[in-house]
Amino acid sequence: MRKSRNSENLSNRIASTQGGKNFIEFEERVRYSEIDKMGVAHNKNYFEWFEIGRTEYCRQKKIPYKSIEDEGYYLVVVEAFCKYKRPLRYDETFLIRVFLKEISPKKAVFSYELVTKKEKKL
């Protein structure tokens, strides 16, 4: 979390929204523009889905990303990786689960799971 002001206030606000649930879940569908010639979701899309997940996490926790930026805070991705267990295919529905693993004045650590609705795993 790049701080342009006192980021402790932001981390406290985000932490206070946790309650007993430190994750969110929502549904997405693989669009035609997201598949490659082999008919599976191209690997770059997973990172876009993760970004959508971070934004949705903040929205569902009543701290929209836009309001975070308006207050002068910026969430900068400094590390990202993905372990692919099974491909997603065109028109397949899946769930994006976003977990806030750690929050402090200097960083926020998110983790993600993409699971098919049908199999509940990926």
C-alpha cells in the first residue's frame, strides 16, 4: 500500500469491516474474448479476474476503491503469481473468492481462489 497520507487510518477501516468473514465470493463467466485458440481462458485473464476481485472486495466491504484513491491512498501490486490447476473454458461460470490475508499500514495481502460452480474446485 503506497502511502500518500497516514495509511494507518485506512488499514484500521478495512480491518474493522472484517467481522467474522475475511473473504467475499462472486460469480463470473468466461467470455469469448478471454479464450485462446485452444478454447481455454488465456493465462493473463486470471490476473485481471484477481484485480476485479480486489475491487469487488473493497466494494462489498463498503470501502469502494475509488474512495480509497480519493483519500490519497494507492494499492500497488508488488508481487503476483498463480498456480493453474485446471483450465477454464468458454462460457463456463466460476466463483472468484477473495481473501484478505493481512492488513497493516504498509501493506495489504490478498489471496484468491477461482472455483467452478459445477465442481466447487479448480
